[in-house]
Amino acid sequence: MSCEANNTDNTTAASAFALVANNSSTKDATSNTSDSSCTGNGPCKMFVPANQLNLGINLGISGLDNHCNNASDKPSGGGTYKAMVTTGNSRRACSTANCSGGTSEHINWVLKPNKEYRRFDGTTVVGTTNANGIFTFPLTNSPYHVVNFTDNIVTGMNSDWTNSSDDCSGWSGNTQSFAGGGYNNTSSNLINKGIYGCTTTTRALCVEQ
């Protein structure tokens, strides 16, 4: 009967549609997983510019980011970098210790969840962030391997990734103090190993976005 023929046609059409949809989905998934860049599924880089910072010229967060992107020794391959520093409501990793509330605590944060980070050479693994977008210590390697200048870096963070009140007045003056870490550390000293005067010779840890 004609109704049987129609059922067969409808079944064939539905099967064909499902096959096309499945192939499209598979193609999209393959396309996503093949993106090996920092913005895709690949690792991101970290580096410390050789030029030191002048915290007394009203840098702010944007100035620190520009310091990273304008560095002559910025890693090859392009990419945008941000300084791993925090201050007030301009940039924050965690509002509770180690981001117990998850990534919702981030404000303009520089690290991505579950992402591998490498040194400027793109080969040496520093570590992989957890689901909260922060590192758990110890790291596999420190972000930098050659000490040819002062180890200090600005962070504005406590050792549990929360904001410190010591941030050179929002990175805009040199009459206060800042919480700083050391880029040759694999422990929490990376983000906080002491409080320093804002005229201290220092640098920033820059993170690829």
C-alpha cells in the first residue's frame, strides 16, 4: 500500500539526515581538537621580560600588560600577554583561599582552567592549572631557568591567590609597597615570598592569552 512506501521514504530520509548531522558533528569536534594554539587546546607560554619595571609612572594594570606585549624578548609566535598581577576589582584570581568558589571569583584573570603552561621556549612545562584556573604547588618547573637579574616579580597576591592590599596603590605609585614573588620558584613563593618597597628592582611574569 502507498502508506508503506511513504514510511520507507520517511525512514530513509531520516537516516540520511542523521548521517549528515553526525558527520558534521564529528567534523566540528575534530576541528576543535586539532587547534594546538594557546587559544585552542594547546599549551600557553609564560615569560619574564628582561627590562625592569618602573612602578612610579602610574602604570596600572594596562601599563603592566603593555610592558609584557612590548617586550623585545617576547616569545616568538605572536600572541597577546597579560601580567600575572592583581589589584582591587581590576584583576583578581580568587576572592577566597585558592578559589574555593571556582572560576566565578575571577576578574580579568590571566590563567585558564585545566591549561598547560610552558616557558618562553614553548617546550619546558611549568605546570597545569586546576579547574579553578590556578596552579597547585609545587610546579613541574619554575617559569624561568636562568638567573641573570633580580628574582623579584610583582604579583599583588597572597600565597593563597587572594589579593594583597600591598600593590603600590594599584600599581600607580612608588611610595608604598607590593606583595611579590620569585620567578625561579616552584612553590607558592612564585606568587608571594615577601613585601617590597615600590622602588625595588622588579619585573613581571607575563602569561599568554
